[in-house]
Amino acid sequence: MRDYKKEKEKLYKEDLDFFKKKNDKELIDIFNREVGNPGWTSSRATYLAALHQEFDNRGYDYSVILGIEGGLYLRHKVKLVGNKFELKLSKMEERLWKLMESWELFHHVNGIIEDNRLENLLLTNKKEYYKINAGLLRRIYKLVKENCKLKKELELCKQKQWKEKED
């Protein structure tokens, strides 16, 4: 019969050892990869508990991501400034001077995700965001369909020219 408590303790110790070997930047990167991850399992809880413990061991001030019940608040990415965690704000959050709510998204107006110029960012909710993207996808589908049609017409024209040259 499996002893889950011992397995959990073993996993916790392994995670602690893993985190101890990481430098500060690697540890922050590990935390930031967990931000926004909706999946929860007991092994993830153990992993995050060990990460939390390593923050304590290093004497970090991580109050900015400390939840009400003492757990880590996994909503915003952070950066380490000195020994203190600070929230990493998106361009839109900097522009609005506030943290975005979970239901808020920003849309890249020109469709280029890498273009984070403020004039290219539009604050929206999930419903509007998906409506905008659905419209763009419909337009892309139409353009691809039209492109295929034009390629076929071009091929027919080329074949017609070859026949005329042969005659």
C-alpha cells in the first residue's frame, strides 16, 4: 500500500533541493512560469509550497504576491529589485496605472502580437476580445480562399498561354 504522506514529503524535499540550486533570476523565472497557470494538483501544491519556503529561506520580501491565507498569489509576474519582489506590469497596466482585472484583456489592433506600442493596444473584455478575433479569423479565411481561387486562375492563364505558344 502506498504511503502518500511520505511520497509528498519526499517530493517536497526534492523540490526544496532543486530550488536551493537556483540563482535568484532562475527562481523568479520559475515563479513567473506558474503565473496564470490554472491547473491544480497536490504535486503542484507541494512544488509551490517548496518555492514559497525557498523565498523565506532567502529572506525575500514577497508581500506583493502573498495571498490572504498566506499562500502565493499567482496572478502577476514579478521582478526582484534588491531583496524585494515588485510586480511586472504590462504596457497596458503601465498606461492605465492599475493592475488589470482577470476579465480584462488587451487586443493588438494591428494583429501583430509583438507590437506593444500603446497606440496598438486596446483594453477590452474577453467577450469583445474573442468577437474581434473571430472577425479577424473570418477575414483571414476569406482572403486565403480568395488567394487559392486567384492561384487557380493564374495557373489556368499560364496553361492557356503555353497552348497558344505551342500552336
